[in-house]
Amino acid sequence: MAEGARTVEVTLLGRSYRVACAEGEREALMQAVAYLDAKMNEIMKAGKVMGAERIAVMAALNVAHEMLGMKLGGGFDLGRAKRRIGQIEAQLDAALAKQDKLF
């Protein structure tokens, strides 16, 4: 396990797994788990694929397809959006700090 990583228990399709998670990444991991669990449950409820391993593979293929479609199709660039949001937050913080001095 990498330095600064902790073990976190997550649940996918009703099964518990312990995964390593870097310090400060827990929230992002939990969002990823929720997204993947929802995809796996969609596949399971459709009833066309049986077995947890096959459902996991199909969900992974669907997620990979979505991601590649965004990257290759000129779609939304999440990394760029996060950087821009960070810049906007910094500008807002600076503007609010100036306001605090007025009161």
C-alpha cells in the first residue's frame, strides 16, 4: 500500500471490498463506487447478464466506453473543468476576503 493510503471498505452489488485509498481521496472514491454500483445494478436488473463477475465486466466496459467517448469525441474535459472551477473559487475567495475587510 502506498504511503499515506488507508484501507476503505466499499460495497458493490451487495458485496464488500477493501481497497487502498490515498489520503484526501476518500470522497472521490466513494463517488466512483456509487457510480459503478449504480451501473452494475442497472445491468443486473436488466436480467440479460448473470453473475457478479460478468456484471462487473459489462459495467467496466460501459464506463470505459463513456470515458473514451468524452475524450475522443471532443466531449467534456473533466480535468479542464476542475482546473477552471479551482480558478473561479480562488477568485471568489479573493473577492470575499476584500469584502470581509469592509465590515
